[in-house]
Amino acid sequence: MTVPRQAVHVESPTERRNPRTTDLDQLPTLDLLRAINAEDRLVPDAVSAALPSLATAVDFAAEALRAGHRVHYVGAGTSGRLATVDAAELVPTYNTPADWFVVHHAGGNHALQNAVEDAEDDDGAGAAELAASASAGDFVLGLTASGRTPYVLGALRAARELGAHTGLVFSNPHATGLLDIDVLIEVDTGPEVVAGSTRMKAGTAQKLVLTAFSTAVMVKLGRTYSNLMVSMRATNAKLRGRTLRILQEATGVSRQECAVALDEARGDLKVALVHLLSGVDPERAAAVLAATDGHVRQALTKLDTSAF
């Protein structure tokens, strides 16, 4: 006799039928796309309402990284895949150490390209993974549209027991049992275009939250100067060209002067930038940047102050 698998009723707006899209399968192609787009346009406002909570998460993460700890993302399905993409792009964009952001995806690497839907039900696996990886002082950010994914909640519980700060991004105002999480980032995106398809609006909201979160953390840690990505790794011809353009934009000097400065700085964009903006030699620029944890503005302030 086959024992049926347990079924769980999830009370969430994302599971309900959307009254605005009940004729979806009868629409001409262009109108179908317009219906999807109209729903997508609701997402940024939902994210905007969650920004105060997101700001708290950013501060937790920046504090953790400054103190030598790590940030962990935890998700299943779409949430885990979005988290994986966000973390992977930080290394080339901001030259972050590879272990600053750690992703825990239900089902492991195999689940990145394949549906392993039952992996999300294993709260013990989530708890065990974080118990083995997280530590006191880390920040752990879970992502689950329903606000109930056992793998994610198990991971957050274990992380909290270790002394890590925790946060959760979710799209379900009816979610319960979340009181032990330090910061709740509720993004109520409402019913999906296709009922229950949380890769749509809820997933888009998670993408916006993750991008804003990690970018804000990088800015707080001095990985930008103004709105320029001065910490990037120039690993190909396009990025080497972007490095020169960034240096020109920030300093106003010629491309040739920037190329010379980069050469003298051994390709280090920040060193070249501080050298050109302050007039100190590259060695002095590098030393002051090291003393300010790579913050260009702080380095320039320090040099300006030391001149008196």
C-alpha cells in the first residue's frame, strides 16, 4: 500500500486566483503580455513599502562583514536560484572575497538547474547546513514567498541559536511563526498572474530586494566611489575599458593620463583614483586606502586632513 505524501494548505495571497487575469488563456498574445506587465508594475511599490525593514537588514550585513563575519542567503527553488545569481555577481562587480556571501539552496547545486521540489520540506537539512556553516556575528537572510518553507525556517532557527542575526524576505502577510527572526521584510505582491506561480511577482520582488540589499551593503563598505564601481575586477577587454572610463569620469583627466596612472598603480583602480585626486604618489595612496579599509572618500579625507 502506497502512503500518500502529506499535503499542506498554504494561506497566502500568492496562492489565490487573481481576479484581473481570469481570462488569461483567452487573450491575444499582445494583451496577454500587457496583463503580465500590468501586474509586474505593482511590484516596485510593494518593495518600497518594505524599505525600512530592508535598511535594517543592510546595516546588520554591513556590520557583520566589517567585523570579519559573513552573509548567508538561504532559499529553495526560485528563491535559491535568485540568491545564487546575486552572490555570484558580487565578486567581479565589487571584488568581494569569495566567502563574504554564502548561498544555501535546498537540494544543493543539482537543484539550481533541476526542480527538486521536495527538498524545501526538509527543515532538518536547512538547520544542519547552517549549523555547520554559520557562526555568531554572521547575518543570515532567508527568502521564501510563502513565509513557511521548512528548509529556510530551519536554517534561520539554527543560525539564530548560534548567535547570528537573521532576516526573512517573504510575500505572505498571513505567515506565522516568524517572531524569532530579527528583521522581517514583508513584500506583499498579491496574487500572481498564474495562481501560485511565485517565480513571477514574488520572484521579481525578491530579485529587486536582493539587488538593492547587496548593492547597499557594498556602498556602505566603500566598494563604490560616488556611483562608480571602483572595486571591480578588470578581467576582460570590456572591463579594462570600463576601468579607464570610470577613472576618467571620476577625475576629469585624459584617457592617456588615466592609463599611465593605472599602470603606476599596478592596475588597482582605487589606488590610481586616490593618486590622481589627491596628488600623492601611488605608494602613499595604497597605504592610506589600506588604513581606511579601501574607502576612497575616507582615504581622501584622511589625506586632506593630514596635509594641515
